[in-house]
Amino acid sequence: MWLFSRKGASGFSPSSTAEQVTQGIDGSGLTAIVTGATSGIGSETARVLAMRGVHVIMGVRNMEAGKMVKEAIIKGNPIAQVDSMQLDLSSLASVRKFADEFKSLDLPLNLLINNAGIMATPFLLSNDNIELQFATNHIGHFLLTNLLMETIKKTASESKKEGRIVNVSSRRHKFSYPEGIRFTKINDSSGYNRVSAYGQSKLANVLHANELSRRLQDDGAQVTANSVHPGPVDTNLFRQNIIISGLAGLIGKLVLKNVQQGAATTCYVALHPHVKGMSGQYFADSNIAEASSQATDRNLATKLWDFSLDLVNNCPKPHASK
């Protein structure tokens, strides 16, 4: 049971669920992409958005798991519009293929929920020779967002409905990182700490949303970009760390949110009318929250953007799998 239920300015609290924060909202006519929708808060986000009438495209690495989630959603809501498409965010080629296939469908795109993530993995490189957590949690979403940007802008302009981009981060970015982002060490194992690497990838999510928000405002686009912290949630993200996983199992019911509560802030920022016009904000517990000084560092955000753009355009040669 979640212990903290004090409501914030929005009228919602850490114990509010995704269904509660979207109660009475009609999302009919909207199309959303939700990455990482086969489990945890991603699948709950997809379910609740579909419940509110949104056509949900699930970007999933495991198509069989995606099929099972889709079937479960439709079983509970026969009129739900849910589809799944192959997407491995750790692979730049897969991201490009997904974006091309989505655009070939000639669908609108109102909401982009950059949710997928991995946590505290051992040092591993993606096929593009990038540290796996940075590749999956940030670089894949950075490229996906850029590739779909014109579609989101066009949809907002033609529909007269605000487009929204939501980056799911964490409170890990609150930690202090002297280097901010290890720009020059994304494929170097020296000094690697799996938890710090995860935190830096989550810091990158917030910086990305902030820089994207500024660029969208400069363009005059009717599209917002925000980042959210879902809170401490009992999900399979813990599977990479036996100790953390064990502790989560022991005390999870007391101090961790369930997935229904964990998906609330994402769904709130994606759909709620009170969020209209808000951009470059950081949300937690369905309320605006304070981000760290590094997360709000404009120079660091610009540096990360330029670094990420250079990386996806001039990616290191893929390494051979052993």
C-alpha cells in the first residue's frame, strides 16, 4: 500500500492511479506511440490511453509479448484501438525502420511517450558500439523523436490539437555527476558504474525534453515536451540487480507504487487539459516538481543535443556480436 497520499496543486497525489488522473477525458481521435509497452508502466500507459479512446501504437522489442499485451487490453476493452510494431531502441537501424514504417501508415501522431528503459545493467555495448543504457534510454528516443518530429508538428497544425512529447525519466538525475554526461566515454568501460550510468541516461531524458521544448517554442510549433518521474515503482526494471530486486520484493508493498500508480504521471501529462501549454517542465506524482540543477542546465542540454545528433549521424561502426 502506498504510504503517501498528500495531494498536490493538481488535485492528485502519489497514490493516484492512471485511470483516476484521466477520468472523464476523451482521447478519441488522438494517436499515440508508447515505447516499451510490453510490461510495467508502459503497458499500463497503453491500456489507459486506449481506455480513453486514444489509438495506441506500441513500440515493442518483443512482438510476441506485444501481441499478448494487445490481446489483454482488447479483452478488457473490446473497442480499444491498439497495434504493436517492432522497435528495439538500442539499435539505431531498428529506430529508423520503425519511424519509416510508421510514417508509411500515413497516421497522425498526437502523443509520443518515450517510456522504454533498462536499468543498472552490467557494462554492455549496443550493436552501434554505445553503452547500452545510454543507447536504449536516451539515444534511441532522441533519434525516434527527431525522425517523427515533422509528423507531430503536421498533426498539431492540421488538427488544431496540441501535440505532446513525454520523456519518462526518474529521480536518479537528482544525484550529482561531476561530468554531467560522460560525453567522451559512451563506449569505454573504465570507471563504469552501472547505477551511475543509469542515472546519467535518465538525466539525459530530462535534458533532452528541456532542449526540445526550447526548440519547439522557437519554431512556434504547437507541440510541448516534458519529462516525468513515475516514482519508485515495483516493475521488472529491478531484474538486473539481485539485491535491489530482493529488497523490492520484501518492502515493495509498503514503499513502492504499483504500476497503476506508476503510470499516472505519464498519463496525466499526456492527456490532462490542465497541462495544456506547459512545456519544458518536470513532473512527479502528477504535479510540477523541482528538477536538479544539472537537469535544468541549459548549456549542458545544448551540449547533449549536439553530441547526440553527431552520434546518430556519425555512429561508431557496429561491433560484432560474440
